Amino acid sequence: MILLWLIIIPFLGGLLAWRSSSVNSVLPRWISLAALALDFILIIALWVQPGFVLSPPGGLMQAGGGMWIAEGNWKWVPQLGISLHLALDGLSLLLLMLTVFLGFTAVASSWTEIQERVGFFHLNLMWVLTGIIGVFLSLDLFIFYFFWELMLIPMYFLIALWGHEGRFYASVKFFIFTQVSGLLMLIAILGLYFIHGRDTGVYTFDYLQLLGASLPPAAEFWLMLGFFIAFAVKLPVVPVHTWLPDAHTEAPTAGSVVLAGLLLKTGAYGLLRFVIPLFPRAAFEFTPVAFVLAVIGIIYGAVLAFAQTDLKRLVAYTSVSHMGFVLLGIFAWNEIALQGAVMQIICHGVATGALFILAGSLQERMHTREMSRMGGLWAAVPRMGGLALFFALAALGLPGMGNFIGEFLVMLGTFRVSAAAAVIAAAGVITATVYALWMIQRVFHGPVGFKGEIPDFKGRETFTLAVMVIIIIWLGLYPRAVFTTAKPALDNLQKAVTVTETAGKQIHDGR
């Protein structure tokens, strides 16, 4: 039941926060923090249970040698093969920790920014997090799709109701992109359901039963493509990325933190959990296309980031570039690249979330996102400037920080498969140095572009970002905790890869 409670608590916390706003406008914030704290305690309880031990000599050990740390399966509509099947492994555990942590930062960053309909805001925020947690836990494809869509509606409201001047256009664009791609995934889910049922006589949406389904090559490719498009939109992958800069720019700070830190990661998780294990042969043959899309995204996102004058839009395009590394690592099909992709997922969530908090804080103080109206702010806000410089260096992949570990391992693993893709990705790292330092120069140095008083970070904001600094440094100096926790899930993925590579060689050899 602990997995079920991980979903129920933020759902009920959102409802309670909404109702409590009639009593006090501050109460919804504390209720949201309390709900997230309860989830955090449950996740830690799972992490430290006797059957799941991190030990330096032996790495990760799980009771019985199984892949799942915890699992629960409750029949819901057995006539249709639908069950509430939830499970947690090392990969989803890391992403749940990231979800709860960034949930804390989202609430903290909106403490003074959101002053209207505070209760309804926290209802939507907590329900977005509920959907994300459900996505990371679901092993029934019908339930997975339910939570995938659950993320959409509250995020639409967060942008449309509490966003900035172009919020309606951005929210509708976000809705259309994600809804259409989600429908393609639903068609693919139903296709897999009926093909598997026709061949085996068992109609089910259960992920574990659908693994290894015998699919005709053409059908496997088209089903894989339906899943891939849905996850590519969320990642996002060029050219289906255009919703992201608009949504990030117009969303409130908490919305940008959740978008960059979590919603994008659901796309990466979907590729790791569903696309490759369910459709290994089609994914293997799709690798060259994925490599091309990845390196285009890395370079395109970096170049477009450099071309921006809007601070939030600049940070948004950096996400397009950094998520290209994740796509590259996933389709490189080896352990080193997969470890780098997981590290990049986590570190990007923290570092880019911090940059959006900084951008939102500047907008709240200066009522502008235009870097041409900033400049010379370091003297006025040295604490903010120092933190912005740190996270800019993290974004460009400075050694000693977690982002460097992720990108380096992705390029190292990719080099074993495609030297050309690795070299182009390395050019993206160089471009990242240009836009990151240029951003700091435009905002905090040079001639003063803003006339007026700007308060520096206070205790709440400084503490929030200081914790994020500690996490980035810790992951950069001790990445083993992430690698060992995710290892069983990645090993399971590698088994599918090995089988598929053998089958692929047989196909190419004409056998």
C-alpha cells in the first residue's frame, strides 16, 4: 500500500490546500509542503528497508535478487485486463526523489509570487505532481496513460491562470502538442493490447505480460513510433519542441520548475521504461534516426539559446540542448551511456530548475525578462549573482558538478557506437559555455540597465538554492549513489539490448 499512498497523499494534499484557502492564504502552502514531506518520508522508508541496501563492496542488493523494490497489484477491470499495477525500482526511486524535491522548491519559489487563487494554484501544482508520481510507478499501460493525461490538465491551468502576458497562447499550444501526441500513444497501446491478445488469448494492459510479445516487424515499428512520438514531445525532441519555449516563458516560476525538472523527465523515463523494453528490435533499428535527432537538438538548442534576449526563453532552449544528451545516451545502447543519461536527467532537473527560480525571482523584482533591461546587477544582488554563476557553470558542464558526469558519460558511451555523434555532441558542450557565460555577462555585469532598488535573496530563497548547490556538487563528487541505485533497472534494459543486437545481426546477415 505504500506505493498507493505515494499517489494518494499529494492528491488529497491538493484538495485540502484548495479548501483551506478560505481560512488563510498561507495555509495552502504549508499543507502542500506537509504532503510532500509525508511522501519524502515514505520514499526514504523504501530506500532504507532491509531488502534494499546500498553497500560499497557489493553495490545494490535487493531481497530475493528481484528487480523491484516494492510492488502492488490490484485488479480493477479484470474483464478488460486492467489492474492498478504499481512497482518501484531503482530508476523510478531516483525520479520520485527528484519529483518530491522539486515539488518542495516549486512551492517555495511561488511563496510570494502567487497571491491570487492561492488554494486553487496549489491544487493544480499538487495534482501535476500526483500525475508525475503515477507515471513513474505505473506498470499497467492503461493506468500509465491515465496518469500521463492527468499531468496535462493541471499544468494547462498553471500556465493559463497564473502565467504571464502570452499565457493563453502558450497553454493552448502546450495542450495541443501533448494531447495529440498522447492520443498517438493511446492508439499504440491499444494496438499492442489487441495484437498480444489475438496471439496469446490473454487481453491485458500489464507491462510485465506484454514484455517479449511476438510482434510482426512492421507492427512493432509503428507501435514503437506511437510511443516514441509521445515521449519525444515531452522530452522534447526537435522538431516537436516548439511548445516548450512558449510554455516556459509564460509559466509562473513553479510551473517552469515542474516543466523543466519533471515533465521533460517523464519523456526520458518513457523511452527507458517502455520504448526499448517493449519494442527492442524496432528501437534498435531506429537508433540512427534517434542519433540524428539527438545531435540536432543538442546543437540547435544551444545556438537558439545564444540568440535569445528573454532570460526564461534562453533557459528553455538550454533544456532542448541538454535533453538531446539524454536521447543520445538512451539510444547508445551501452551501460556507460545509460548511466550518463540517468545522471543528466537528475542533474538537469536540479540545475535548470534553479535557473528558472533565479529568472522568476528577477522577473518578480524587475517586472521584465529582457536581458537588455538588466546588466550590472551583481553589485545590487551579489548573493543572487553568485548563485546564478554557479548554476550557469553547472549547465555548461563544469568538472566537479553532476552535469559534467552525465554529459561526459553520454559522450564516452556514444563514442563506442558513433564517433561522429559524440564529436558533434562535444561541440554542443562548447556552445553551452558560450551561452551560459554570455547570460551571466548580460544580466549581472556590464553597464547598469535597470534603475531602481532590487532586493537580494532572503533566507527562504537562499536556503532553497543552497540545497540545490549541495546536491549538484554531491552528485559531481560522488555519483556512485545514483549509479548503484539505478543499476538493476539499467541491467534489465541491457538484457533486452543484448537479445535485440543478436537478432539485429541475424536480420542483417540474412538469417
